[in-house]
Amino acid sequence: MNYAKNLLDFIQKSPSCFHAIENIKNQLMEKGFTELYEKEDWPLEAGKKYFVRRNNSAIISFLVPEDFNGFLITASHSDSPTFKIKENPELKSEGIISLNVEKYGGMLIAPWFDRPLSIAGRIVLSSKDKENCLCIQEKLINFDRDLLMIPNLAIHMNRDANSGHEFDVQQEIRPIISSEEKFSFLELIAKEAGVKKEEILSYDLYLYNRDKGTFWGKDKEFISSPKLDDLECAYTVLQGFIDATEDSNKEIFQKNKKALVYSVFDNEEVGSQSRQGAASTFLKDTLKRINEIFGRSEKDYLKALANSFLVSADNAHAVHPNYASKADPNNKPQVNAGPVIKFNAAQKYTSDALSSAIFKKVCNKAKLPYQIFTNNSNLAGGSTLGNISESQVSILSVDIGLAQWAMHSPNESGGAKDVELMIKAISEYYKNDIEIQ
């Protein structure tokens, strides 16, 4: 229960992708990792722990042995489906002020109605300019209080509400925030951030569900929380990475000669096509810098990639007892039954016979259960990080996740026991070399 409780606490403190990466950064620094910056030189030393951020919404952390011959990598993502607040967002109607928002990612819209919402993200401020230099700075912001709501239309005015309804996002998804006639959104966020309204140049701000993560079920065997997809994987993989990089594992680490890499990307929910997404050069740039700094050639880099492995960790669909026909007849992941290996013939997932066999051996060695997910053949599935990151760094990869219900809802559900199982699986993965004979 402690593993799951710590996960729920982490998600509670991570209302936006920027806050999630900030919390990951803080955990790494507590464990002795040093921050690097892409625009500066990296004074890397073998056996020391580092991390680098991009856009403050993606992060890569690594530990490199004295003489490495490959990389053991994990990837997850920091973003979740939500609504992004537009510039000049105030909308006035019938004496009520609402905010103008747009969809971020593909989500279940109906559950966003009739629940307290708040706002979090980052604001960008004007800073004191230097000679011939324009200076700006970022600041995280989280209102952390019940601030908005999207009320439903009463059933009396929409008798067909329970017969299916296609939402007009522009018209119907307008979170109500105020009845003040002269309401100013910029003034509101300036006051919350403790800055002057004139200092704010722009912002990346999102709505988030105020419901706190909780345990439920007869024996509290289930959890519900916002953002299980994919902060559950980002968090559990982080804990496995931290465990594997403890000083007590130094001997194993040096013997295996593999650089250990933990990565979290942004914008997976909208296709990963950004400079901080899995389709960006962030991972490739980082691995190439590591290779070069340790005096290795381009040929050495390509050889290392051929001797590397990637675990793409993004949650999977659990079989739903009320909709069992939507699942594959045989491959039906259950909550609380361990990590899920995901397959797709159209390569939406990268798992194949080779890569899945390796992850099965990881679980077997750690005496952990694992499961298989394939789509019902009549349904198209979603994509994830593995096949997207492969466009930049081509290495053997497996797609995994933890089984959950209500994916892309503002409140998702899963198994409390799975949190510990994933942490142990990832820790075991990082502690072993991989050889294909």
C-alpha cells in the first residue's frame, strides 16, 4: 500500500507536465544526481549521476560506467489529456465569465462536467534585459483550489442526454470562473504568482481535475486518480531506476557495462511531434553527447545502439468487466496482475518476439507476473512512445504498461498492487545485461 500511496502523493503534486518534471528533478537531486544544461558543456565522469531537462516538461537522467558498450533505456511521458487555456480567454455571457479552452489530446469529455477544476502550468515573465539581449524567465503556477466548473445542462432541457451526445467543444466546454463584470484572467494569475500583470508575456496553462487519488474496493485493492496514464509509469520507472543506481549496485553496474538511461517525454498525447516529444532529437542528442564526451567514435556509437534496449512504458487497457467483448478473446490484462507487454501487428507497439522475450526473462528472474495485451481485431488501438522514438534512435524495444480502466478520463482507475510490481520489474531490468545469441 505504501508504494501506491507514494504514487498518489506524487500525482497530487503534479497537476501539469511541468510540475511532474519538477518533482522528478527533485527526487533525482535528493539521490545525488547533478543537473546539466543543453546549452553548456557537460563535465561528465564515469560512475556519476546526471540529468538534463528540455522545455522543463521532458527529462533524461543517466549513469555511465567506465567502459560502456550499450544503453539500457526507459521512456514514459509527462502529459495527460486535458483542456488548454487559450490566449485572451475571457468569455462573457449572461453575466457569467467563462474561459476559452481547447482540447489537448483525445479524452473522454463527459467526466469533466460537474466536478471542481483548477489551473496549473507555467507563466513566462519578462526579465531585465541585458545589452542586445532579450531576457525572459519561467515560473510554475498552481492555484490548488476549487476554481472552475463546467456545469451540465439539466436533463429537462436535454431529454436525449443519455442517448449519446456529440460535444461542441467551443460552445459547451466553457469552464465558469467568475461573475465579476471586470474580471481579468491576467490579473488573476499575476496575483496568484505574486508578480505584476505587465510582467506576464505568455503562459502554458491547463485545467486539472481536483479529485484526489484514493484507494477503493472491499480490500482497498484498487486505486483511482487523475493522470494514471502516464504518471503511473513515469513514477514507477523512476523508482526502479533510482533503486538500480544506488551505490549498493555499483559492482553489477560496472560488470554489465551498460549506461543506464531514464527518460520522460512530453506531448505524447498529441503525437510527440515537438522538440520535447519522443519524436524529437532529445534522446539522440543526449546519447550522442555521452558517446562523444567519453572519447568514442561515431562507429562506437552505432555499435552501442546495436547493443542497447529500450523499455517504452505507457499504460495499457485492462479488460473491463462491463465491456468484456471489447477485449481480445485470449489476451485480457487484469488489474493487480503485473506489467503488461503490448503487441500490435501494425507496429503501433514495438514489441516483437525478441524484445518481448527479453522482458519476460526480466520478470521471470524477479519472480514477477506479466501479462499480454493485443487489441480486439475489430478495433484500432492507440500508439505510444516506442515506435515514435525509434525514428530517432533505432534500437530493440518493447512496449509495456500497467493495466487500467477509463484511460483518458480525468479520473482513471487501476490496481494498487501493480505499482510495486512495476517498480521491481524495472529495477531488475536495469540490473541485467542483455545478450541475443
